[in-house]
Amino acid sequence: MATPSTKPTPLLKDELDIVIPTIRNLDFLEMWRPFFEPYHLIIVQDGDPSKTIKVPDGFDYELYNRNDINRILGPKASCISFKDSACRCFGYMVSKKKYIFTIDDDCFVAKDPSGKEINALEQHIKNLLSPSTPLFFNTLYDPYREGADFVRGYPFSLREGVHTAVSHGLWLNIPDYDAPTQLVKPRERNTRYVDAVLTVPKGTLFPMCGMNLAFDRELIGPAMYFGLMGDGQPIGRYDDMWAGWCMKVICDHMGWGVKTGLPYIWHSKASNPFVNLKKEYKGIYWQEELIPFFQSCVLPKECTTVQQCYLELAKQVKAKLSKVDPYFDKLAEAMVTWIEAWDELNSAGQNSEKKPNAAAK
């Protein structure tokens, strides 16, 4: 007769923080309770700091509002966006854990084609704990997943892979579209569940969405700055894009990998396309110059830490993108301020000694 099994300890229970930016009560956590309750939450409250945000009972969390950000960072709080979900990166900065998972409050538990609820956090952890293959594409996608392997012709010298820095998840229901696409396809929903994880190849950029994202904070944390967006800024909804472009250039330089695909979440709510267009319209023009900038960006071999890489990127942003708009002068200065603030709050040097992966050279 089978004996009742003890409940397994959740993966990385004491090594991972869940970061949630919000302006509302977090009722959505009830749906995630079976998966999130064992973990520590960092809630970054945007907007009016006098508003009380309600969190369901039973969760271990700390909550920071704008007053807390100003108190902790002082003048350097200027680098943290206000009235924009980009404020989530403050949670990355104050975390003391090795890994971060960040999710938006309109993202619910999705189901796979069999009807089983998807533990998105568990899949992200599996992605991060297995290597990536950015140097040579495997046609069976992630060779480290159960039931897959390296295909014939894949070099044995590259099969060890490299560290995975970022796991980028996807969404069922409401796709992450820009405003023009929302306007021409208002009823479109993503119903396709693709059971695949793949490594984004070295030298390839991608549009990183911040609503279902996990990363190795000790490895790449200082590069996960979501920029200056929202209140007082000429652009919004490009916070995660900016972070993704910067992060990918640095991962390529350092020899680390980025995975995309599983896990899926259920994105429940479409944002207003007319409001989005107002936030995005400059970015839609600017990205035609920003992306070639990042594609051609070369970091000198003397940059051997993420902080050094990021400060070099800030220098190149100031030198090459200020002609696009004076905003980029301001953004480059905020990038420097971000690194200074990160180092002040993480003075033990846990992020400063991460060396490039030998496979990258």
C-alpha cells in the first residue's frame, strides 16, 4: 500500500524573489497561491504612495512605494520611473536573492492543452538551471529538456552550453502587441500553445516583454534596468524593450545565454490602444535607429563585469543616440546613476566579479 508522500520543497525556495509592480490590490495572487506562496514577494507600488495596497493573507512580502524609493535611494531615486511599470526594477535592486521572477498583476495561471494548470515559475527555474546554446542553433530547440538532445551535426565541443542568464516566457489570450497592431487586430487572441524553449542566438536581438520574465540576478542583475519611462518622460512601454536590448548585448559579450518560449501565462486584459499609442509613438520611430545601434554595438574586451559593460553602453548611448533626441542624454545619465545605486545597495560585490564565459571568446 502506498504511503502518503511528503510535499516536495519548491525549487529555489530561499534563492528567488518574485517582483510585482502594481497600482491596485493584488487579488490575482489567490490564483497563484499554490505556486507563489512558498516564495518571498517584493511588491513595488507605483502611483500614489498614500494609497493602501491589499495583499492576500499568507504571503511573505515586502512592499515599497515612492516614498520608500526616495528614502532608500535619496537623489539617485531619479533613475526609477514613476507612473510606469518600469518601477519594477527597484525590486531587482533591493532583492538579496540569486534569482528574480517578475510578473504583472493582470497575468493569470494558464492551462496547457491537456487542461493542466501551468506552474510558470517552476518552468522558468528549469530554464535558468539548465545551460543555453547561443553559439550554435539546435533544431530540436532546447537539448537539455526531457525527450530532446543535440541533433546530428551539432559540435561536441559546444554541447556543454553556457550559463543561462534570462528566461523569457510568453502569453496566451492577449498578445503583447504594440498600439498600431492592437488597433488593426482588436479581437485577436493568442490560442497557440507551442511546447518549446529555445536559446536566442548570439548576435540576435529580440523584443523582451517584462510581464513573465525570470533572470539570474547575480549574473545579469545590474543590466536589467528598465530605463526612464512614464511620468515626465517622452516615452512609455519601451522599458522592457530597452532592458532587453542592453541585456542581450552584454550577455553576448560575457558569453551567457537567453532562453525564450515556455512558460505561458494567461494575459487577461488588453490595455487601451489609444493610450498605448500616445506612450509608444516616439519609440516606434526611434526604434528604427535604436536597434541598428544595438546591433552594431561592440564592448571592449576590457569590460569584464556587467557593471563595466553597462557603463560603457551608457557612454555609447550618450555619444551616438543624443542626435536622435535629447532624451537619450538624460537616459544615459540615468543608466550611470542606476549602476551607482545598485553598487551602493549591493556593496558586498556579489555582482561585480562575474567573469565572461570562456565559450564566448
